[in-house]
Amino acid sequence: MAMRRYSAFAIAKEAMSYHLGWERAWGSPAPKKKYDVIIVGAGGHGLATAYYLGKNYGITNVAIIEKGWLGGGNTGRNTTIIRSNYLQDPSAAIYEKARSLYETMSQDLNYNVMFSPRGLLMLGQTEHEVRGYKRTVYANNLQGVATEWISPAKVKELVPIINIDGPRYPVLGALYQARGGTARHDAVAWGYARACSAMGMDVIQQCEVTGVRTQGGKVVGVDTTKGAIDCDKLGMVVAGHASVLAEQAGFRLPIESLALQAMVSEPIKPCMDVVVMANTVHGYMSQSDKGEMVIGGGTDGYNNYTQRGSFHHIEETVRALIETFPMISRLKQLRQWGGIVDMTGDRSPILSKTPVEGIFVNCGWGTGGFKAIPGSGWAMAELMARGHSPLTEEFSMYRFREGKFIDESVAAGVAH
Amino acid sequence: MSTRLSKGGRLIDRAKPLNFTFNGRRMAGYEGDTLASALLGADQMLVGRSFKYHRPRGIIASGAEEPNALLGLGEGGKFEPNQRATTTELFDGASTTSQNHWPSLEFDVGAINNKLGRFLPGGFYYKTFMFPRFAWKHVFEPVIRQSAGLGKAPTARDEDRYEYAYAFADVVVAGGGIAGLTAALAAAKAGKRVWLMEQTAHWGGRAVVDGVEIDGKPAEAWVNETVEALGKMDNVTLRTRTMASGLFDHGYIMGYERVADHTPGDGRPRHRLWRIRAGHVITATGAIERSLSFAGNDIPGVMLASAVRDYVVNWAVSPGDRTVIVTNNDDAYRTALALLDAGLLVPAVIDARPEATGALPEAVRARGVRVLAGHGIAKVKGGKRVTGVSICVQAGEGAEIESIACDAVAMSGGWSPVVHLWSHCGGKLIWDEERAMFRPDPKRPATGDDGEAMVTAVGSANGFLTPDEVLADAHKAAGGQGKAPAAPAESEAPMMPVWIMPQGAGPDLRMKMWLDPQNDVKVSDVQLAAREGYESVEHTKRYTTLGMATDQGKMSNINGLAILSDALHRPIPETGTTTFRPPYTPISIGAIAGEARGDIFQPLRRTPMHAWHEIHGAHWEPVGLWRRPYCFLRTGEGVHDAVNREIRTVRNSVGLLDASTLGKIIVKGPDAGKFLDMLYTNMMSTLPVGKCRYGLMCSENGFLSDDGVVVRLSEDTWLCHTTTGGADRIHGWMEDWLQCEWWDWKVYTANVTEQYAQVAIAGPNARKLLEKLGGMDLSKEAIPFMEWREGTLGGFRARVHRISFSGELSFEVAVPASEGRAFWDALIAAGEEFGVAPYGTEAMHIMRAEKGFIMIGDETDGTVIPQDLNLQWAISKKKDDYLGKRAQERSHMASPDRWKLVGLETLDGGVIPDGAYAVAEGVNANGQRNMQGRVTSTYYSPTLNKGIAMGLVKHGPDRMGEVLDFPVDNGKVVKARIVDPVFYDKDGEKQNV
Amino acid sequence: MLTLECPYCGVKAEETELQAGGEAHLKRYGPGSSDDEFESYLFMRKNPKGVHFERWRHAYGCGKWFLAARCTATLEVFGTYSAQTKEPPADLQAKIKAKRPNWEGYK
């Protein structure tokens, strides 16, 4: 379907007719018999993959199949942090690709995703952490990622509400990425869905894949609750359910699904412009444009598909953040929620070919998926269209067999 | 105008007047008031501004569903934003402020958004503010952020304290209305341990307001008797001011007790968070009245009908002299009766149903009130408060038939059961067509660890709206024996779902019908979302922000999803609800943290000598939960100077290190040697009794995880030293293998880290110092290097190890922890003549680096294998297996291209910055500069008077003498030569004396 | 917030007393095993949405490791048993089969 351009002018025009003239942002098609490419999973990563297949490779005979509603999984459940200050080369490459695409995403998609490069701090609170972050700065500077190490005084200047004096874990400085920040998570999925739809792709919601059909080791299609659909290539981009889908295609993935939780406070007037991560004490916080303090912490240790986590993680995170930001003690928790995150053996993602020809998998983003969406989609599209991509090279699902890990916990206690 | 009535008020004590301020103005109320009732009693109708359009906002409700009346309460370290006035009890001296306006509540510049409202429909920001690109961050976003938010951010540290409490119960009942009381009594009589909590300060819920009769007496009397009976039972715990805030898996239910919110400064904790394990949970959480969607339903003075009744009956407050009632059900007629009983005027009851002929409407008619059936409100008139309503036909499009002057409107759109707790752990709902409500589906409850239902909903929370049904349901569900408490059966005519008033309202009116008055979401916004394809209820919620306000849509969600369903032409149950997430209403973040803050944020581990260090200038470094002295500062001395002094003391005379934090694990048994051979890369079974050996442990994935000296204590006993951070982890790891893999091996382990104090006495004068204490032969012959002996030193029972991490003559002495401090004092005293000084972790780090010893956490980072560190000498070639061996055979681990340990020496003698990378030519496929190595440890060596470093470099050991480039800050490049990592005393002459 | 009964000390343990240890009944592959076997042992974890056998340690209790059969979709606990077991006890398997007729069984 053709896309109507969004702008202040368009809003003003529609206002004259009570906004009754707006059209659907994306279509609601019935599945066709066959597509060149089927992407399973209409979250951010799946939609971005489809978008770049169309935009970069002209492949538009594409269906994106979603068992629930588009953007209804982890895309809409995360704490919206965007950063690329990763230590290892392959991570820095894909996350920085993503971050740079976020910079122009609103204009590219003609949908305001509210990317806000407000600056991101990772606090150094032990000598060990300080060393890890300084190392990251040196690596980043060679990787083309702009980060710097800043002093406690500069931290305090950027975050007036912070307590840098301890008592337990004084702030010794911070790894600062000035162009890190946040974006509106739902808008990323919606913006991509609208753009995919405008390129003629089919976003098919409420359609669950019930089986993967292969012939001679090659994929030929999927069975769904809306019937069988054929395809030449299949992209599995279903965070939280990758194992289940892989099982249907007859292979196993080196991942486990765990619960990760987050919470928001009631909204207050702006008090913190930057994103702050305190990994020693396992907590991170930013303030949304609505004014809520958005808070995240660590994952549970056991497999869990319920999208609910254990309360003691919330407790631990909150305690840690009160130490760092004493004023939040008098705010109120408005809402907490959970998502399912896929963890691999090295906590880094998998973007890979699979044992089945024509099937590609994108999973295992753990707690770091949202920030990667455009880079992941870009790389995955290249992998699916050309058979290889320098950005996905190191993220193969076979790396564990070779002992070739991409371990980001080196610099930070927890990866996000 | 709203006012305090001269008589009545169940909950207020007129003998106890209380003073408070609102925006600096002095006002008065009574004990028993809420902030909301006190404000209304003082004719304060306007209490805030809405989120988006900054429209004037008044009190709508009387309980947890209130979306508007959010105030700043208190000052300084007791200031709290967004306090819900309807659920906060008034106390003397309360200082309150309204929110989200500038410069004042009455005149708010932000209300310009209201004028522009037409241009700011739901989700407008997704469609604009995109050009120019930088403007979002620098222009649009700051303006939006400033305009959004609600209360001011607190600035001071919280002056109050909070606590946790724990409880266990067979049955937890949430809600102290007549359903909850009935259920609690039934369960208690059956012998169950019962925990009953009520979120307000009072028992009885709605029934006591509505004048229900139970077992032949007024509800209030029945409630009092029942509470008294429960109070006498040993198996019952009763808590008021305690809200069941969330239900978590396996019956873990949270009770949020507002202990001292109403008595600030009395020394009690402000809030207490109860964590209760419930065998079963009964939710008797009642129901919440819904608003009706008519134009202008957000103007101050438009309230829920039940709330109007509450204010009149409970607090003797009248929202207005002339109150028009608008409804789609019989219950709202009770409000008319309550108003009439209080001597107030009800100009009309406007009933959307085609006819209103039930007992309640008839009773109201009999009092001379006009009842306009089949009618609705076309529009509410007024700005900052209601001045009148325009009446129309419900079936029409909103043409005004008549205008009625009034100063309040009481609306009722029917009732929604409070299903939050039911739903928190996955309990499902069904749509009840007749009563137009989602209620708990008894066939699909949340299940517990046994797979059985762990929640039962009763009373109104289960969809029953009349007292007779409520009581019977609660009694039965709680397993009550005998007769249930009974109320006279009431006949109410069916309600009629009304989602828009009038049903044919055009776009102009729909833009003025508020669903969510806090976030400014209107009927037109939901319809726009549907039109644009945001079809799922989650999409609509997120696109319009419906239900995302601080009331989480308690009053408006059902209305919103009914509008959405209508717009999409699908039945309501197909649309479904958004997910109910804890907490039920917002709970303080302070309460979640509890007591764990400040000094007791986390446990602090102290060595026996901790207090000595504290007195003697320790500059602390956190290491796990321990604190270790980084160095000891003397008066006027900087950290760097102190470290260098400490190193010189050790190198030239003698220093003391508190090494008590090092992990000490006893491994004992016939198979202990075999076990340690699996755990360490070295051979430990062949270590002779009396000797020590440095050992390495790897994860099963091959990476170096810990190191330390292993001591053979006896034929079947080894003592394994671990790093400070590794003690608990390694002990757990040992137990893991012994219990889960090699369970037939006869081995015991014990973590004795805290049983011993350990001191390293290092330096050329170390032996002399210890000989002053006397009691043991410490000669080279009696205790050679890498051996240990037991004996007494100066009267202390001691195990003396000849091991050295500094490269000097060194003894590590372990004494019982209880004697640690005395032993340390004795060492300090004996060492005085040698100028002994304690040294900290930094001096230790530098000295080991001078010797080229690796440090776990510096040279290792979880990606390094022993082979990378040239530690092949510590990997036994004789063993078939050890943990990590197979992993190290994988192709990438065995690659000759891995970065390997070398020493690094700058050409100019300076110190290479920590963590710097060595670059290679060119860039990789992703355009990143190629790298060939990195610095792992780097220090200024006071011993050698120059910078020294260790690092990992590709093919490093084969490239001795080569110079590498390390780009550092500001485009500078440090040049360093690859050298041997042992910088000091290469032959070990100093430690082997 | 899970509770699991520790089969050693008989205590119904709170999750905060416990440490999760991942999939149970792993067979260790050491030197001499194939790349496939080793990769499968160390990384290819079962990740079912449903019945799962896993390791837990009563870390802040008796310190013992034990095994649990638990549903990852509902968090129902079918039972806990000794860590010194090569596969789930037959009576536990029968109990699970009775509760989950579609369960394909332990493999």
C-alpha cells in the first residue's frame, strides 16, 4: 500500500476534518501462496530484516508472520537503551551500525521513533570496573565508536541527582558515550511495519507457525494457523521462542530462555537527562519523555517462559539504585513487567545460517536486543540476500564448537 | 460549590480539627478525612492539571482509581510527588501542592496545549518533529519533557525509614469489605491460618456506605462484630492500611502497609512491605465504578456517582448543591437518595436506559426527582468547574433538548470487578455480557507450585454486585460451613452498556469525551488508533497512552476497549484486556528497598584486623563484599606516595599484608588427590606432605578461572588457597562436581576462609622479625621455599608457609581468626625496629607485576586460557583429563594466533595507560582498525624507577624486542618494546634466601 | 518467586535460598570426545516450553544440590529428587505423564 507522508502539515490538514482522514499505518493482508522470503517474527529485528531486504536488495516479495501482534514481544518490553560501547570487535561493529542507523531512523522511515542521543554513562564503581571501562574506551576509539572516560566531577555535572560519594561504592568515573541514548521502542516496530507495508510486503499478524517444511535439507515453506505458505528463504527472528521454532525445523540452538524484568516509577518532571548504568550493583535507569524513571536489572537464573520474573531481582535493583540516586526512594513504583530473553553460551547473539539450507536464524540477543534492531536487520538482510555479511561473520551458531566466543562480560558485570 | 455539611460523616471526628495547607493556603479538615475529602470540604474543586493538554482537573473518585487528584506532599526529605489525595489520610500540618502547571494552578501557560488540542491527537508525535534532524533532541524533546511529567522530582535524601516483614498463612484474604470478612471468618473457623488485609484504615468497604442490612442488622454493626470475632481468634491476623499490591508465583503475595503515613514523625517506619507465602489467596478486592463518555466529562465537578455518595456519607462533604446524576444502571440512584437525605438538590437523574422502573428509580421519583429515561448528557458546561449540563436523547446525535444548571455531575457507567491480583500470575478473565464486565474465569485461575488454583475471587471482585450474592459467594468459596451471612435480596434492573453518550455523537463531541483524564485520552483518540491499524489492545494502549497513567486505567480501560471493539466491529472479548501487572496501585520505592540502604545496603565482610586498618589510615577498596586496604595513608601523604613508600618498605626491610580474605578451602578424603587432579591443571595428588604448589583452575569451557597455592596438610588433606573473590565460587564449584558428577568419590570440602587470619610478612627482614616472636625454627633449612610448617610463633598457634607473591623473602602465616588481631599487633610491635609497615593491595599488585606474576582479573578476564599466559609449566602433561582440558583442544583455543603474555617497556620510561591496545596495519572487514595486542597490567615501578607493563600480544613471545604502537588519548601514540615479563630478580635470588 | 522442596533437608525452600544450576542429567564429555559431543554437552541446552529437569542448590540452606522437574510455562513443580540420579525416577516420570498426557517423556 502506498504510504502517506507524515508531517506537521499533514496533521494540521487532518485536524480540519477531525482526523478522520488518516489511513492505516500498515496493511492487514491475507497470506499469499508463496513468498521469496518469509520472516517469522514481527518484532523489531524481524521487521528491520524485512525492511533492509527491500531497501538494500530490492527483495519485496516478503511476508513477516507474527503469532501475536507486531512489536508485542521484547521490542515493547525493554528499557529502550541504545548504546554501542561494546568491547569486542564484532559487537562494537553491529551495535555501532545500529546506533548510527538510529540517528536517521525517524527521517528514513518518516516515523518519529524519538531517538534521543542524550548520552549514556556506565559507572565505574570498583577498580576492576574502572580498568575494564578504560580498556573499552581504547578499543572503541579504534573501532570507530566515540566513547570517553570521564571523571566523577563530570559525572555529577551530567547527573545532578547522583550520589558519587558512596558510602559503599563511590563513583570513580564513568564510561561515557555522548551519542548513546534512548528511543521510543514501540515506534521502532511501528515505523518499520509501516515502511515494509509501503514497499508491498505483507505483515501478517495473529498467524502462528505450526511447522517448518523442508525437502532434501532445504526449506520450502511453513505451516501456519492461516494455512501453508511456501518460501525460498526463511528467517527465524523470534526472541523468546527461537528454541521452539528451531525444534520444528529439526535443529537445536545453544540458547536458554530466561526472564528479565523492568519497572517504571510514576512520572515526574525532568530530573535526569542521561542514561545511567551501574553494573557493579546491577541496575540501570533513565527518564522517559513521559517523566517515568525507567529501571532495569538482572535476569533470573532459571528457564522461564511466563514473562514474569522473581521479585527479589526488583528488590536488589531498587536497593542498588537508591544507593546511587537517593531521591528515588520517595518515588513510587508504577508498574513492573517481564520479558523472555534468549541467552547463548557467551551471552552474545546468533545471526547465522543453520543446518537447513535457506533457513537463517537471528536470536540470542539476551538483554541487548533493542539497541541492535536496525544493525541486526541490516546485517541479517545482507546475510539472507548475499549468503554472507561481515557484520554477522563472527556471530555464527557454530562458534561454540570452535571455542571462538564473543564475551562482553569482560568489561561489564552484566551485559545489557 | 463543594462544602462541608453541618451533620453526619461516618469517618470524621469533628472534635479533632486538623490544619493543612494547599498551595500555601491554610485550610482545615477533621481527623478521619482524606486529603481529597478535606479539599472538597474546603471548596477546592480544582486540584491539578492534566498531563498533555494541561486541562483543569478535579477530584473524580474516592479511592485507588482516582486519576486526577495527585498532590505534592511534604517538604525537603519528606517531599513526595504524585500522592493520591483520595487514599492519603489527612494529618495535622500536612503541606500539599498541586502539580503540572506554571506559573499557577489557576493560570497555567501550558494550557495552550488545550487550545492546540485539535492538532495534538493521539500519537501525533510519531508523525511530526522529524525535521530538522537535530531538533528532536535539542528543541522538541526538551519542550515535551518539560510539559510532561507530573509532580516535581524530590531532591533531598529520604528522611524516612522502611522495613520488610515476612508472614506465612494458609489463606490470605485481600480486601476487608463484607466479602473479605465473610471469607476470612469462614476460613478461620475451618482452622486455617488466615491473614486478612484491607487497604484503607476502615473495614466494611461499600456496604457500610450503602446502608446494607446483614443478618438483620446494619452493615456497620455486623462489620464491627465480625472484626471483633476475628480479632479474638489466634489463627487470624488483621491488617488495615495494608494493600495487597501484587501476587507473584507460588503464592508469594505482597502486602504494602502504610504504617505511619498518617502519623509522620512518630518514629515508626513509614511503610512496611509484607512478603507473605500463601497456601491460597482469596481476592475480595471489590469493584470499581466506570465513568461515562460524554462531552466535557473531565470538567471539575464531574465525579463518579459512588464517590459522591462516599463523600456525603463518610465525610459529610457535598460536591455541590445541585448534582445531576447520569447513569446506565440502578445503583447510581442510591447516590440521589444519599444527596436528598443530606438535604441537597438533585435536579434530575438522566438515565440512558429506555426505561427506569426498578425499585430504586421509583424510590427516587417518589422523592420528587425528575428521572429522564432514554436520555443522556450532550455536553457539560463550565471550565474550571461545572456550571450545567446540556441534555439530549441517548439514541440521537446530541441535539440539546434542555439545559440544566448544576454544580456537580455524578456519573455511573456500571462496575468493573477488581481483577488485578487474580490476573497477576496468569489468571484469565471472561466477558460477562449481562453485566458488561470482565470477571475472573473460575476455569482458568492462576496456578501454584502444585499446578492447582492458587487464587479464588469472591464477592464483587468475582462479579457479584448485590450484598446477598456477595455474602453467599464469599462464604462458599472460603469453605464456610453452615449458613452464610445473609442480606435481603435486592432486585436491580439490568444495566445497559453505554460506551458513548449520546450513541450517535459526531466527531466534535467525541473529541471532548475523556476516557483517561490524567493522560488526556479521548474517545476520538482510540477511534483514530483503530482507524490507523493499531488494532491490538496493546497497540492502542501504547499509541494513545490509554491506561498508562498513574491510575493504570482502573476507571477507564473497559470503556476504552469497548470503543476500540466497536471501531473494529468485533466483540469485546475478542479485543481482550491489556496485561495486569503489579503493583495494584503504586508503592513507594523506599518500601521495596526496605532497610537495605546506606551502611547496611549490603553485608560488609571484615577481617580480624579490619579495625586496626581503619584506625591506621586504610584507603579502602571494595573487593566483593570485603573491603581491603588499597594502601595506608599517613598524614599529608597522597595515595601514589603511600603505595611507593609501602613497596620500598617491603623491598628494603619488611612489610605486612593482611591476606585473610584469601579463600581457604579444606579438601579431605581418600579420593581428595584424584579430585584435585581433576580440578587443577597441575598434578596435586603427588604433592608431598609439607609442601606447597601453585595451581590453576579452569572452567569446563577452558578459561582460567582462579589460581592459588595448594598445601598438602596430611596424607588425605589438602588446603586450597583461592583468590579473595573466588572463595565462595570455587567452594560451590567443588561441591557441584562432587555432588552432581563424581558423587561416588570420597571427598569432603570445607570453606574455612573466615576461620583463619592470614598475614604475609615480606621483605629481607621478614625472618628476623618473626624470629623475634620466637617459637619456631624459621631457617631456610627448616622451612625451604614452597614448604610449610606448623608451630607456635610468639605464643600464637601458627601455620607458616614459605610462599611469595612479592618476590621477596616471605612468610604467609595463618593463625586462628580469633587471635588474628593480637598476632598482627605483635608483628607490628616486633617490627618496629625494622621500620615495619603494613602494605595494601596496590603495592601487592605492583610487586607481583615487577616479578611477572599474573593476577586473576588483570591478566585474565574470562577469555584467557593458561596457555595464553605461558603457564604450560603448570599444566600437567601426565593427566588424561582435567576440567577445561577438552575445551582447550578446540580449534580456536589451540590456534597459534592467540595473543600471548609478554612484558612491555615504554621507550621513554613512562607508564602505558591501562587497557591500551596495540594496533596493527589496516582495518578489518567492518572498517575497524586492526589490533594485535593489549595491556593487561601497567604500573610505575618505584623499584625500577620506570613504567612496567604486561600485555597479551599476537605471537608475542616470538617477537622479543619489537616495538608496538599503542594509540592513547588525544591522538598520542605510546611506543613500547616487547620484553620478558619478569622485570625484577629474574633468578629468584631474593625470595629463596 | 519459586518454592522448591529440598529433598535433603525436607524444607520448602524460598527461591532466595536457592541457586539455579541449569539443565540436569548432563553427561560430561572430556578429552577424546568429538567436537559434536563436546559442543552438545556444554552448550546445546534443552530449552523446552514445558516439562524441564534442572539442577538447584540449596545454597543458603543445607548446601546440597538437588534436581527438580518443573514446567517452564506454568512454573508447576512436579517433584524434586536426589542429584545422584542418572535420570528422573520412574514414579516422577509417571506423575508427570499423568498430569501432562502430551509430554513426550524424558529423553
